[in-house]
Amino acid sequence: MVVLSSPSSKPSTKRIDWQAIAREFAQVVGKEGVVQRKEELLVYECDGLASYRQRPALVVLPRTTEQVSALVKICDRYAVPFIARGAGTGLSGGALPIENSVLIVTARMNQILEVDLANQRVVVQPGVINNWVTQAVSGAGFYYAPDPSSQIICSVGGNVAENSGGVHCLKYGVTTNHVLGLKLVLPDGSMVDVGGKVAEMPGYDLTGLFVGSEGTLGIATEITLKILKTSESIHVLLADFTSVEAAGQAVSDVISAGIIPGGMEMMDNFSINAVENVVATNCYPRDAEAILLIEIDGLAVEVAANSQRVEAICRQNGARSIRWPPIRRSASPSGKAVKPPSLPWAKLALIITCRMA
Ligand SMILES: Cc1cc2nc3c(=O)[nH]c(=O)nc-3n(C[C@H](O)[C@H](O)[C@H](O)COP(=O)(O)OP(=O)(O)OC[C@H]3O[C@@H](n4cnc5c(N)ncnc54)[C@H](O)[C@@H]3O)c2cc1C
């Protein structure tokens, strides 16, 4: 649960003058940056964990670090709690307001501030959507590795707070492995920089401390990310099995053979049919008890060899059929790279979440 309040502020016993606070907020972000009508506040009463709901007293939409700092100082002065919110896709209630709180929403902090291909760095505001980062650099053959299934809607700020991971985290790590530096607004409104543009800065690893702290330590207002060069070659294998156990054994055997796939996902029969019912990919056999999607990436020669080994391992574990569908992430002949789209079940999850909310 995430609620920030300044260490110096004590919960107020007085009636809170929300009109006065809203006026002060408006001086910082303009009237259009303050949401106070009840029906508009409803949009912000929960995140992806829609079973818990609480309407915030006010929502405020800053555009810059300085504005966030000024807003937090106002909250501090009035001793009202505030909560950061990115895209509100979190599934653990992190962006859930509490009674009489202010939600500081980063949706308008959506600028990619710097792209430094030579050093493989990108600096973003926290409201930038995860897959915008890859879109910004894919033309030059780079991508941003952490890819939660919500990547088409979740914000980088939320990813930082939740230390989000995705399909590719087995090989490439989660968000903390790709964040080098942060500009932060602390609960008293002060601004600090932690980390920087190089990995392993001297001193305490305050960047590592902040990533995954779920909004409890401050608000990230600028984030320096590491981007990766797209692999020379990528193959994706789809194997279907008559039991979940056989598919699971194939996963263990691939790893114990010393192969770390770029991504490896299993779907059971229920998931396969749910995806086919809703997304209708027509590529997953409805009668399979389990399927494995294994992405093998790296140098072309390595991918060719490992693809054969992985296929053999799947067959040894009784795979009924093996297919090599069109690649999801590739370095094209022109050197342009394409980030993989979310897997169908992830799209399904998004559809279900949207319907629930
Ligand atoms: C369909 C679906 C699929 C998902 N798949 C994955 C997955 O594969 N992997 C995964 O890890 N998660 C997944 N999630 C969960 C969620 O998308 C991630 O946790 C994501 O990182 C949240 O980002 P957000 O912008 O929506 O953050 P929000 O939900 O808005 O906020 C999440 C937390 O971050 C804090 N926060 C937000 N912005 C900031 C900031 N700038 N500074 C400090 N704190 C901040 C909030 O206070 C809150 O505690 C999924 C969710 C859905 C709905």
C-alpha cells in the first residue's frame, strides 16, 4: 500500500480546506491540471485491483519536476497525504487513494527527454509509456528490455516503483537492471538526483533502493534508462504437449542444458482456449494440454545451434508438434528492429482488466 506523507507532517485533526488546496494547486499547474469534480474523480478511485475503491479528494496533473515539488510542498504544508499514480495498471493497489488524499498523476509527464544512442541511454519523464521507449529507438536497432505484459499502457514511473518485469526478464533482468539514474521529489518536496548515466556509481546504491519501493520513498520525475542492441537473430518456437508436466520438464531441460532463452512462456489448456475465444489467433491448438513459446536470440550462429537443441529437447519430452511462427522481435536487413508485441494472453488479460474496471 502506498501513501506518502512528509516525515514532518502530522495527520491533521482540523477540517481540511480542499478549496484552498485546489486553488494553490491551480497556481502551480493551471486550473486544467486540477481534477475536483466528483464524477471525474471516479476515474481515479482504483488501479488494476478494481475490488478496492476510494475516491481521492483531489487529483493533480503536473508536467515538470518543479511542479511536482511545488505540489508536494503544498501537501506537506496542509499535512495531507499524497500518492503517485502512473497509468493505474498496478495489480496490488499501489495507486489506490486513501480517504482525504491527493493523487499526483504523471500522465502529462510524458516526454522522452534525451536519446543517447552512442551510450545506449534514454532519459524519460515518468509518464512515458513503457513501449514508447522501444518505439523511440527501434529504428536505430535498439530496444528497452523490461516488458511487462501491460507495456502498451503502463508508465515507466510505475515500472520503476514496482520493479516490473516481463517475458524477457529471465535473460535480461527486471526494471532495476535497466535503470541507471533518477531525479526524485522527496516527501518534503525537495529534489534530488540519484545514480547517473553510468552503471555502478560510487556510494550507496540509492537507485537500487528506490526501484521497487512502490512509491513510498518519493516521486520519480526523470528516469535514465539503459537500452540494448537488438539481437542479430531471433527464432521463436511453438511446441504443444499432451501434459503440463511434460512441458514443464522441457523448460527444466532447456535451462539445465545451459540455454537461456530470450523468453519462455507456458500456456495451459484453459489459457489457450481463453485466448482463442477472445483474441482468436488461430495459432494455438485448442486440444493441447500445454504449449511452450520459446524465443531464442543472440548471434545468428548461436541461435541456429540453440534452436536445434531446444527443438530436440521438446521432442524428447513428447512435444506433439513443433512450429516456428514468424519472429516477434528481429533485426531486419536494414538494421531496424521490431519490439515484440505482447503475447495474445497478455492482450486477453488487458481486455479482461478493462472490462472489470
Ligand atoms: C493486463 C496486465 C498485465 C500486467 N503484466 C505485468 C507483468 O507482466 N509484469 C509486471 O511486473 N507487472 C504487470 N502488471 C502490473 C502493472 O502493469 C505494473 O506493475 C506496472 O509497472 C504499473 O505501472 P503503472 O504506470 O500502471 O503504475 P500505477 O499502477 O499507476 O502505480 C503503481 C505503483 O507505482 C507508484 N508510482 C507510479 N508512478 C510513480 C512515480 N513516478 N514515482 C514513484 N512512484 C510511482 C504508485 O504509487 C503505485 O504504488 C500487469 C497489469 C495488467 C493490468
